[in-house]
Amino acid sequence: MMTNRQYDNVFSPTEHDVDLAKAGLPVLAQILGRHKQEQDFDERIEFIDEQGEQIVLPASALELLKTILIQMAKGNAMTLMPIHAELTTQQAADILNVSRPYLVKLLEQGDIPFVKKGAHRRVRFEDIQTYKARIDSQRLEALDELTKQAQELDMGY
């Protein structure tokens, strides 16, 4: 049986976690669905336990929990990171699936914005995502062009 592991904010669900997520997901989805249909829906959900203790949560937090449960039910490892989070160069390189020295080269060329905190470079998660979207788009354009050329040359594509 798999065990809970937390390495650098990555959570890997156990088989038991997967089972609980599968059972809890439909219930949470039903609660959220009913709540959104209420006329006085005000973007928050109140919970009251058996002793009368009350907690009020923003509905968006429960939507996030629903997303987490979906991934857990699939057995996927996950991490939660604020969009404005600052990453180390190694964390940023891992997200882009490149080496740290290559990432540093991208930073120094100005391809990705960064700040220096002492001797260390920090990269915003949002900037990494923007760069990733940009290069993914460029790759798709290049593939489309190659496909077009292959069709024009009647290469069987």
C-alpha cells in the first residue's frame, strides 16, 4: 500500500485516500450544487457541527476542495501553489522540465522575469506559466507549419 508522502509540497494520496475521495466527491458536488441554486447564495457556506460550533467558508474554497478531490480520486499526486508564489530556480526548472542551468540562461537572457534576493534568483509562478504557454504556442505553430509543408510535398501526412 502506498503511503502519504510530502516532498516539497507534493502530496501523493494513499489507496485509502483515493477511496475516501471517491466517496466524498459526489456528496460535496451535491452540496455545492444545491447551495448555488439558493436565492440567497452569497459566495459562502456555513457548517455547524453537533455541538453548535459554526464555521463559514467561502464557496470558492469548497470549489477548490472539489478539484482536489477529483484529482485524489484519480490517484494523482498534486501540489497547491499560490499563483503569485516565488519559486527557486530549481522549482521553476522542474515545472518547465528543463535543467536548472538552462533555466538560469533563460533568466539572464531576459526570456523570463526574475528578482534577486541576496545571491538567489526567484521566479514568480505566474511568469513561469506565461513563458510555458508562450513556448507551447510557438511549438504548435512550428508543428502546424511542418505538417503543412509535408502535405504540400505529398509525404503522406
